[in-house]
Amino acid sequence: MSDMALVARGVEARFGSFVANQDVCLEVPVGERRVLIGPNGAGKSTLFNVLAGQLRPSRGTVELLGHDVTRMPAYRRARRGLARTFQLNNLFNELTVRQNIEITLASRGAARAVFWRDLGSVRDIRAGSDALLDAWEFSDLADLPVTELSYGQQRVMEIVLAMSTQPRVLLLDEPTAGLAAADAARLTRLVAELPRDITIVMIEHDMDVVFALADQVTVLHQGKVLADDTPERVAVDSGVLQVYLGGGEDA
């Protein structure tokens, strides 16, 4: 088994004459908490799309748990153990919290063929949803429609659904964006408590969250890796300090 959970080698993402990522190399060991930071327009979201399989790189390769997945679409990477959240929620807003979880659980097991039964009546699915609701402190909210959750609770729900697929590599795209301080602290605590057999790669702008979670920080600037080091060393890197307040739209 590979000791690397996720590897990008020489990744380039080009859109016509615009290059969003250029010669990006990334090695994330199994169990690591890696955080990607950088100014807007640095290419963080584009790189996430390449890693997750939503976008095929113009050049370079991506490996997931020792397997070359460069040409593999997102759904096949998911079957190999990768899960991703997005900046905007992908929840079934009119369904309850429990129903959202049950649908996701059913999608990865034999129960996906049992379309004539209430998913809650399938023993493994009910047990799995109960375990997730308890672990993520959602038991009291299980029967509420997602539309009645606060924004912070919906952000946590995104991670709950990702975790319901039992991922080995979890990509979190700005999980605390737009959250109040208390909600961001709660989400950070829940992520910190995830077992170390799950590798986490996340984009994050809140430096308090970065320092709370990151083992290693990768800084992108103008589509390239500017720095790749511990949070403490990145925080005093002169090159990072010079560019981190740059403007523009994120690519």
C-alpha cells in the first residue's frame, strides 16, 4: 500500500491562454492534514477540481492512494475512497437531516437497488445514520428539514454526508467560509476529532483554523506552489508575507 494518499506531479490547468495551475507538485502522506492557502486568484479551487476529478489537467498526473487517477472521473475516484465538499452546499434541502444521510448511505451499498422500501427500515442504513447523527452532534436535529438548519449547521452537514461514504481522503473546500466564530470553532473541533486513518486536504482562509488543523501548509500564488512547509514556518516566510494580501478572483 502506498504511504501517499494524494500526489500531484507537474499539474497544469490551462483555459485557452490562461494558466490557472502551472507545474504544481503536491505529496500528501496518508493521515496528514494538509491545508492549501493563498490569495484570491492563486488557483486553489482549480487544483481542487483537478484532484477531485471534476477537471482533467492539461498536463501532469494525479495519484490517489497509489493509483494513477488522472483520467478517472470524479465518481470513480469516490469509489476509490475520495470525498469532497464544495463552497456551496449540495444538500437535499427539502428533505430531513436523517433522509439526506440515508440517501447517501444507500448510494454506496446494496440498498440502492431497494427502491420500494423506506430507507429507514433497512437495518444497516438506520444504524449507520444513527451513528453519524450521534458522532456529529445532530441527533436532536435528525427530523428537521435541511432548510431549517442554520448556515453553520448546513456546512457541517456537508461534511457528514461526505463522511457517510467512508472516505479515506477527504477534500474540504473552505468549510468555515461565512461562518460565525462559534460555528467555525465547532466545525474545526469536529474535523480535528476525525481519525488519523482519514487524510484531509482543505482550502482555508481563516488562519486560526489553519493553525488549529494543519500539519503542513501549501501556499499557491499565480497558479504555482510558492511554499510548502509547517504552519509555523509558512507564517514567517518572507515570500508568503509579500503576496498573501493579493487581490483578484479565485481560479
